[in-house]
Amino acid sequence: MRRQWRKRLNMSIETSKGHTEMRIRFHIPFYGDDDIAALTSVLRAGTLVGDGPNTVRASGILRSLLGVRHVLLTTSCSHALELAMMALNLKPGDEVVVPSFTFVSTANAVLRERARCVFVDIRPDTLTMDLGDLERRITERTKAIIPVVYAGVSPAMDAVMDLARARGIRVVEDAAQGISATYKGRPAGTTGDMGCYSFHETKNYSTGEGGAFVTNDDTLAQRAEVIREKGTNRKQFLLGLVDKYTWVDTGSSFLPPDSMAALLVSQLDKRETIQKRRKEIHDRYNQGFTELARQGRITLLTIPDSVVSNHHIYYVLMENEALRNRALTFFREHGIGTTFHYLPLHVSPVGRSMGYHEGDFPVTESVSGRLLRLPIYPSLTGEQQADVIRTMQEFFA
């Protein structure tokens, strides 16, 4: 069975390499003259250092958009997650519950603090954290839970928070895929104690790399500010609260350059256009695949009534892994970029070294083998999308 997972990893590498040669690429970031002008303006101003004027502006926009008190831009969502774990002051032996179906950064942030990563399975409909399995995994050593927003869909955060609050556990939302999505009217990533976002090139709003840490907790925010500034109280110094700044805690350098923030401002300025276009593409896919779904050939993604998705990802689930793999090859032969997604972390070499095995999380393993992601980005034309839909229909024909 290990050979199967290795084969899946090799296919992922080959598929990603093929994207640059596709006539319909899997993803194209939505950059334009306005974004070029934003970057040029920073270069002309000669101020690229972190926490510059554009960082202040972008942080303010995010505070308003997300309805939170504190926003700290970071160089990536990985760093935002690491910042959150450091702010919790985890100790060796502490446990943090994480879905196995997530990107490696979610787990890495825990392991870097020498805490124990406890994996949990996902639901078969939303592909988000299974709350029944979550409750079974919680012990007296559990210090935090990291629910992951998948494809713009949050897990049942009310239930997660009830479970955590009753046990004094902190909740850190991995909302890398959650910007502009909502859960019960609240922006995804803002229900927990902290939230972490991504502005990677593949995300709805792209700065190449980049992320953000957010919280409404003043104590957590103050510690995070110190950690982000190499463990110094420089922020308090700049605010005139201390006469000089010094080293006061363990920290690192998570400050992004002001050029990243300038690009983020430009991207956020056109968020309505981006979101409108992504929803149009999502709805057209659903319409085009209605008959295949009715026949049971594919399963369409589920968006609960409690959620307004940002349509970051469009995926379908196929009957089995062999069929999904044939579909990947079929689309590639027709010049269309598609891909699958996360390999289950619990059966990776690191996951196995932690004592996990195949069969521990059956839904995660099943979904990972059957999921096929399709192109969804603002510049995808109607003609190109019709070609993708037609190719899917031809594959099953």
C-alpha cells in the first residue's frame, strides 16, 4: 500500500509540471495593470520594509472586511499558523487536533513547537472536520484545535467552539481558503480565538506569497506582535509606550515587505469582481454536471446553508481512485489542467513516524483518492469552461 501513496505523490508532481503546457491552465492569477502600478509605486517610493504605509492600509481593509480588532500581515499563511502556535506558548506533550486532510503547514506549525499533532477524520459531504471524531480525539492534554476551511466551506464552528470552551481549549482557524467566505454571517476564520489566511498565488486574492494572522483577543495580539517583531517590543516603542525597544520574548521575522501589502490592497480593491466571476464559474459547472451527478457518475461539492462560499476550489468526487486517475490523464491529453489535492498526512512518512497507519481515517483516504479539481479563476472564459465541461462529458461517454 505504501507504493500506492508513492505513486499518487509522483502523479501529483507530473500533473503540476504539465500545467504550464496546458491550453487551458489549471490556474492563472488575476493580475492586471492596476497591480503592476501598485508594485511600481512602492519601488518609486523607496519603502519596501515591513510595516510600511501599504501594510497599514491593507491591515485596515482586512480589519473592516473581517470585523476583527487585530490584523498582522505575514509572509505566508504557514507563518501565520506558526505565529498562532507560538502565541499559545505550547509545551512538549501538549496536543493539537488537526484534520489529516489539510496542507502540511497546518501540522508543521504544531510540530515546530514540539507539541503533538493529533489527526482527525473529515466529513464525507463538506470535507471538513468530523466533529464526532474530534470529540473522541480530545484528551486532558489537548491545548488547541485547528479546524480547516476547505474550498471556502467552514466546519460547524458553533459546535467546535462549544466543545472547546467547555474544556478550556483554544481554537485556531486555518482559513487559508476562507477569505470572503462566511459561516452563519460571520467571516470565515473569525469565530475562533485566532484565524490564519493565505494570499498565495493560487488563492482568490494573490500576492504571490503572503498571509495574515487575525484575532479579537488583545492578549494574544500583543504577544503575537512581539513574536512577529523578532521577539522585541518594537511595536510599543513605535507607539511611544516605551522609551526604547529590546528583546523580551522568543520570536522570528514574519514581516512581509510593503510591496506585498501594496499588491494585496490592489487585489482587495477588485474583490467584488473576483468573487462574482468565481461564483459564475462555479454555478455553470454545477449546471453542466447536473446529469452526470444524477446518474451517480460524480458527486458535486456540498455547500451547507450556514455557509456562503468564496468558491476558491471547484472539485468533483469520482467513484474510485482508478477512475479519478484516468480522468486526470484524459484531461491532460486534451490539454486541460486538472489536479487532485491533499495526500492524507497520517500516511505520509512523517505521519507514519508518529504512529499512524492506513485505515485510521477512512473518509480522508477515500476522498483523497477520488477528488478531482477543475480550473476556476476569473480569466477563465465561457468558451474555455464549456470545453472543460464537454471534456468531462466525453470522458464518461
